[in-house]
Amino acid sequence: MPKPVVALVGRPNVGKSTLFNRLAEERLAVVDSVPGTTRDRLITEAEWSGTAFDIIDTGGIDPSQTGPGRGQQPLSIGSAEFIQQIRVQAEIAIEEADAVLFIVDVDGGVTPADREVAQILRRHQHEVDGKRIPPVLLVANKCDSEERRTLAVQFYELGLGDPHSISALHGTGIGDLLDVLIATFPMRGEETEDESVKIAIVGKPNVGKSSLLNQLLGEERAIVSPIPGTTRDAIDTHLEYDGIPVTLIDTAGIRKRGQIEPGVEKYSVLRSLQAIERAAVALLVIDAESRISAQDTHIAGFILEAWKSTVVVVNKWDAIEKDTYTMDTYTAQVRQQLNFMDYVPVLFISAKTGQRVDKVLPMALQVQEERLVRLSTSQINRILQDAQSRHAAPSHAGRQLKVYYGTQVRSDPPTFLLYCNDPKLAHFTYQRYLENCIRESYRFLGTPVRLVFRPRR
């Protein structure tokens, strides 16, 4: 079930980014330090009172580009371009989000831009069981003192109910706001469990993701039906391969953060990231002609951060001039660039001609099976004892890591709980060494292995 999505809407300098960062920094979700590229702050997960949700910033509309001044000074919003910009921002927010935080600034007062956005938000809400959907919470920011909090009453003029006084900078009123926010989320009723293997097709724009999807569907005759997802999700297509139900999740291309256009494209990236979260296996499609790029490694970082299994699919292989060593050379380059995912298989295909496309689904399903493997506790402890005998952990400040006992506590992904004398002594390099020792016993093809260190009581 996708997490609820909360959109932050407002003009520049009202504190959207400050609130965004405040919610990101105070989230209760566990953050792991993993190799690879750190996720952009395009979207963040927050959690309050046991409820997790995603927050996305729509970006501000700059009144200075269309008017003579800011704050309470007169501002012309008559230009079609300006009105269209704020309409696009507000309409997308109300379409995509489960709730909208409309942020205003008590210092600036009610501006024409605030009135325009409020009007659009009201116009595009609809009523269900006497409630306005999606709910819009009016957030009066920069209420750092009692005097400023009294200024929030001026925003009743916008007709969006009680303004919630906060200071995103100092954290004042954030808890009360979040209590109201999560109470507005729709109830998540029980759903029929989907037991299909979910495979997301991800990558940069124009690497051939749609062509690959079409080839996969064209070669399979047992397609049940193409089913569109919700407005927040990418398109899901269900099929059956060798008797196994499969859901292919098509996604939009993920550009570099600086190249993402505000509005529609930003939300398409949100859907792509959510598709990775929903999937068990991600097909990372790379353009053979442009070679592996920093953005490819960036997307691989998204996948690893979500602890999903991966198959690297090098597309447009038909366009490459080849000799006996071309494939080996390219594979070595992929391994070098994705050295934090050296366990992933690499396939070379042409979605245009269909070359080796028949290998994609079998490989993805094999990787999914590896993801569910469990090792016995006795096998794990033999691996750990042998690993420490061959290579003891380096000492730090006169102390050395000692792993006493280990067990696999879950699969999907394979997660191992290791009891030791002090988790702080578990240096990243030695963790990688232990992971490699585990993979010598069972390789967990295409699947990340998670090691969790706990002190022995």
C-alpha cells in the first residue's frame, strides 16, 4: 500500500524548505549508511505517531518575476504565464496528494498569490461524506512569538478554515500540526493481497524502458489485463510467465535534480521512486550508446537505499560496434561504476530488435527467488567463525570487534542479526568482508544483504 502523500504548497520564502527539512530530520524511521549515491531531497519520508507518509515540495512561484514587489506591496498577477504556473502547481498538488499543507507567511500577510492559490485549491476539492477531499491545512509559518501568532487570524480571509500557527525554524507547533495532519489521512482498509512478483522498470529518460516493456508484453501471450494504478502510481501491467503471476511497473525517467522541471515532471519522479518501493526487483535500464553515467549510479543508489534486488539491463546493444571483448569490457565498466552493487547480474539486450529480451524475465524471477532464501543458523555461525579465523577485525583504540553469534532474522531482503561486543567497532570495510564471506556460501544473486549488529547482553 503506497504511503500517504503530503504536498507543500506556497510562494517562495514562506518556509516550505525549512518545514520540509524539519520533518525529514525529525522522522523516526531508521536511516542506514549505505555505499552509493545519497538520495536527493526531492522527496522525504516522515513518520508521526506510527504513521509513515511521504512529503514533496511543489516549489514556490516567484512573485517578483510578475510584479513590482513582495510582501504586502501590490502584486500584478494578471499575466497568463503567472496564473498558469500557480494553477499547474496547485492542481497537481490537489490531484496527487492525500493532503495539502498550504504554507503562508505571517510577516508578508495575505498576498494576491496566496488568494489565487487558495481559490484554485478550493475549486478542485470535492466533497465525500461531508468532508472536503483532499483536505487542505492552512499553515501560518514564522509564528515565533505570541505577537506573531495573533497575526495568523488575518488568513481566515482565505476561506480555508483555522490557520495552524507554527515556526518551522524553531519547531514550535509542529507536533500539533502533525496530529491534525495524520487524522485527515484516508483509512487504509484491508485489500486482497497481491502475490504477484512486482518488477519495476527504471532508468533515465530515453533509455528504452517503454520499448522493453512492449517487447516483454509482445512475447508473452498470457497477458491478463493492463491495469492503471492510482494517480500516484506508475502503470501496472499484469501477466503470467511460466505459471508465475508477474506485475511489471512502468515508470517515468528519472533526471538529475537540477534538470527536473517543477510541476508534472517532479510528480512523475515521485511515482518512479514509489514504484521502486513497491517492487521486489528493479530492472535498471542503461543506454549502451551513452555508457553508464553518474545519473545511472544515482538511480542505483535509490534502489539500494530501498533494499531492492536489481538486474542491470544494458539496452541498445545492437547499436554498438563489437568485437570479441566488447561485452567483457562493458561489463567491467558497469562493475566499476556500480562497485557498491557488485552482486547484480548484467544483461545485454536490444529492445528494438528483441535480442536477448527473452532472458530478462527469467533472470528477474531468479533474482526474486534468491531474495527469499534463508540460511540455517548453524551455517551462518560456521561462516562467521571461519571468516574471523581467516581475517580478524582491525582494532580501534585498543579494542577489536568480536562477533559471537549470528542468525538470519528475515528474508526479502536477507537480513542477518549479528551479536557482538560493540557495534561501533563494526567498520564498514569489515562489514563488506563479512558480507562477501556470506556470499561465498550463498551468492544471493542481484540481492542486497543487510547486516545488523547488536551488542550481546
